[in-house]
Amino acid sequence: MSAPSERQLVTLALGAEVFAVPVEFVREILDYRPPFAIPEGPAYMLGLSDVRGRATPTLDLRLKLGLPAVEPTLSTRILVVDLPMDGRVLSLGLVADRVIEVIEVLSEEIEPAPDIGVRWNSEYIRGIVRRGDSFIVLFDLARLLTSQDAAALVMQDAA
């Protein structure tokens, strides 16, 4: 029997809901600045953010998950993540209402994603972690983007 493995997760909030992304994908966390809009993109694709001199596609997690849009506040952050996709690394900005903290969880604490009873599309969920009386929803970052989104972003990245 192998020893339990620990995972570090960056927790973030969208309203009262708490989500998490694996820390190994998070390059940095930035204060919110309005991205440069891209015409004819999906509503959740806010545009491009300048991240250390590089144009980084930025999406609104609220809109991607079907939650209502809110005005950015002083707590709004952009998580810059690097996703391995199709043999390359895709950089992406994810807008969240606020970033909470980095937590450690044991792999066995991560439960499978439920098939019913959630407001957002469960295909974006890798699993859930119980914390007291509440849950933290762990995103499956690779599935958060549709194949069309990823193809468009790879084409922009190559341009």
C-alpha cells in the first residue's frame, strides 16, 4: 500500500462558491486589469491581458460556468495558468472574484464529481473536497475549455 499523496490547490471564490485549481498549473496571480477586448469571441472570453509582455487570453470563470456577471472589485484577481495541451503549453488568464489561499489535501480526500445537483456543467469538475459543512470544487482545467476554445487560443498564440 502506497503512502497518501498530498496535492496543493489554489482556492478561489465565485460569489459564495469555492473552487480550486492545482497549484502546479498556476504561474502567477495578478490584480485585475480590464483585458483588451477581442471582437466576435464568446461572451466569457474577455480578451487579452498583458502578462509580462505576452498577450494572454483571459476568460471570466463566472460567465464560463453560467453564473451572472459582476463588476470587478478590489478583490478580483486573474490567475495565470499554464495548461499542457496537444504537446504545447497554453497560457490562460482566469478571472475570479477573489483568491482565498493555497491548501493541501490528500488525494483520497478528492471525491468524484457529482452527476446531479450542481448549477454548473459537471464536465468541468475533476472532483470535490469536503471542508467542514461546505465543498471545494476542483476544476478540470483541460476540460474547462471546449475544443473550439483551445483551437482558437492556440491559433492566437501562434500568431
